[in-house]
Amino acid sequence: TSLEKIIYGGRIDNPYDQARLSAFVKHLFSPRSYDKDFALAGGHDEKGEFVPFVKIPDCHNYNGFHSWIVNELKDISSPKFLGLPEDTNLLLQKEQTLNILKVFGKLQAADKDVERANILKRKIPDSHKRRHSITSGQPPWWKRVSTLVGRWMKSIPSKVERLSGEASNALVRALQREISMYSKVHQRVFFDLISANEVFELKAIANNATRAVMNAIGEHDTVPKAWNIRSPGSETMSPSPWMQDFIRRIQCINTIAKTPIQNLGSKPIWLGGLLSPEAFVAASRQEVARTKKCPLDSLILKVTISNSAAPLTDDFIFQGLTIHGAECHQSMLTISDKVMQELPYSHFQWLNLSEFKEDDSNLVTIPVYLTQNRRQFLFEIRLPYDSKYNESVFRKRGTCLTVW
């Protein structure tokens, strides 16, 4: 306990990070660590067999251990020592590459903006002098943002659909909150796009709010603060990918709103497209408890990963989930060298204790986060794992799910 929570884990406030640390501590600080050829670190091959990477040397004094460290222990720092795939560093490299591309994109856009500004300074025919006198004071990014705004106005849905159903239904209340929040942001975004487009077409003069939106998009290449709906990762997104994601979210919520409430569980739902996916999952539990007339505590969540979108019994089908640190085949967790895997369809079923027939000893608890930065925890699920592995293997690898 001292090693797990004081010496090494004094600053850990996440129970899943704590479980990961505990898995390493229990492996290293055990009586078996005094055995000859004890594996300090290891992994699993394609057949699922354990392969040691670093073994305890056959020595009993300082000189022996010193010689082992200097002469035999390789001077490498492989992610495999932590139970991670060899290409885990690709995640960091991918993040660095995206940041570099974002900077290059800004530089390229700035160069084009300067080039356009220089063109405007050239001699213009008399017939266009009045037009030039109006546009000569425009910032360099004017034309680029004008094109973006025009494109977005053609792509964004004109409205957010309303949901019909009894307010006593927990799912209806959860979806009504989603639609209400999306409607407010949609109105703000749509109004700002119309206002900016009128300014670009020289039909109106920009007020402070419109000017702030145009400057955020054009000069700073950021999402306007009034548009930021919720996502912790959205503040680092550029306007174009943010708008693509927002349009997809509106299309998703409109599809849900048009679906009869009694058929809601029969069609796949993009869980990451909801502003509060954890609230929707909790509402699904409340609705099942109301239908079955049983207490909430008596319901257990069973998750089935399938390639088929065909509904099961009283299930909710979600798509867009990604598993990290493992692979999932036919709802069975296994070890893989892949950093992540996109799951096809996830069927969530709330079952009574009497209906739940899986062996608890063969289930591992996995956290579900909003994004892969793992800053926002949503809920947890339990999945069966291949019996040739130990549960601690998945804890060491930090296995988790993300919805967006």
C-alpha cells in the first residue's frame, strides 16, 4: 500500500491510473522477484505466450549487478518494457506531426494572403477603382475566409430538428437537453455566418461580434469562443475541421430526432456526437429500469462488440468507439501490437442480475473517455478477455475506450 499510494502514487488521482501502477508494483515487488530468471519486463507473442525481455541476473552482490547493468543490459527504452506496443511512440509522433502541419498550414495561408494583398496594390483599371477603394483596406485573409464562409453556409443544416415524445421518458429528457444545447450553438453559428457573408459581399458593416468571429477564423485560425460547445479537444482544432465535425454532429442529432422513440435502440448512434454521452448512457439505464420495473442497482451493463448492426434484445447500438492498448474480436479482448482499433458496433444491454450469465472472473473493467487524451472520463464497461492472458496485462497497457 505504501509503495502504491505514497512512494509512487502520491500524485495519482485517477483510479484507473492507480490500478495500472498497482499492476506494475505487484509484479515487481513480490517474492518471485528473488527467483532466478525472474522476468522484470515481458510481453506476449502472436500465440499469446509470455516472452521475457529483461530477466534478473544470477548474481548476489553489488559487483555482479553492476556488471550486468553495464555489460549486458541494453541501453534502450522500449515501450515494451511497460507492456505497450512497440509503435506506441507513433502516437506522440502523430501528435507532433499534426501540430507541425497546422503551423505549416498557417504559414501557407499567410503567404497566400500576402500575395493577394500585393495583387490588390497593383494598378487597377479606372472602371474598378471604386471597388478597389473599398477592398484596399481589407486584411490579407479576407478572400480566404470569404470562401470558407460561403462553403460552410452551403453545407451546414438549416435547422436542428425537434424531438417528440413524453417528457417522463428519461431518454427523451436527455435528448431534449442535447437538442436544446445544439440549437443554441447552431443559431449562433448560423447567424454569425450570415452576418459575416453579408460583410464579405459588402452588403453590411461588421459589428464587434461579427468582427471578432472573422478575426478568430482569419487572423488567428481558431474557433470563435461563442461557437465552442463543449469538447476539451475542440479548442485546439482549426476552424475547418471543427466545422466539419459540427456539421456531422448536427446531422447525427437530426437523425436521432427523426427516429421514433420506441425505435431508438434499433439504429446505430454516434455516441461521440452527443454533448453528454455519459448522460445518455445513464438515461438508457433509467429507461430500462422503468420498463422492467426494477431498481437501478439491480441492472448490470453488458457490452457486445459485433460486426452486425442488427439489434439484440433491449439493446442500444453505438458506433464510433475506439479501443486503445488492445484488440477486440467477437467481444473478446486480446493483445495486439496495434496502437488502437476502431470498433464496428457496440451493443449496450442493461440486464438483471438473474439475466447476466457471464463469469465475473473473466471480465476486466475498462474506462471510457471522451478523447484519446483521456482527460474527461465518461463511464466504465466490462469486457471478457482471452483466458491465456492475465487481467493485469490490460491494466499495464492502459486499455481504454474513446468515443470521439
